Amino acid sequence: MGDGWGPLLAAILLMLALRGIGVALAWRLPADHPAIAWATAVSEAALSAWVVLALVSPGPWPLAARLAGAGVALAVFILAGRRLLPGLALGLAAVWVVDWLLR
């Protein structure tokens, strides 16, 4: 899997797996339990690490597309009530659209 998709998919799968574990344990643990907080923090950190790497390292997308995607992702994340998946999905879509427009 070329063009940077492997790390993105790995980060998404790790985030979803950790959140799934958190959901599976949620019925046994209180919402403020340290294990739930840890799983959330680690899953978000894994995805954040990929996002930072995608922004600063040279890759298949021009800098303008990467910055537009980051801006859209952040705006959607905030407007959607701090929901990570809509921000990620629309940010990635913005990268593709801007990349397509620049070609």
C-alpha cells in the first residue's frame, strides 16, 4: 500500500481498536476510570502523531493541500462537538479536493 495510506490506516485501526476496548469495558468500569481515560488518550495520540507527520514531512500531497485538510479537519472537529471521525474524514476529503484542484 503506497502513498502514505499504510500509516493512516494503521492509526485509524489502532484508534478504533482502543476505543472499541473502551466501549467493551465501559459497562464494567465507571466513565471516569483511569483505564478509559488511558485508552482514549492513546488512541487520539496515535492518530495525532500521524497527522503531524503528514503535515510536516514531504509526501504525495502539496503543502497547500495538507494545510487545507488540517484547517478543515480542525474546524469540523470543533463544530461537530469534538468528534474525531467527522473531522478526520472531511479533512482528508479536503486534502483530495485541493490536490485535485492544484493539478
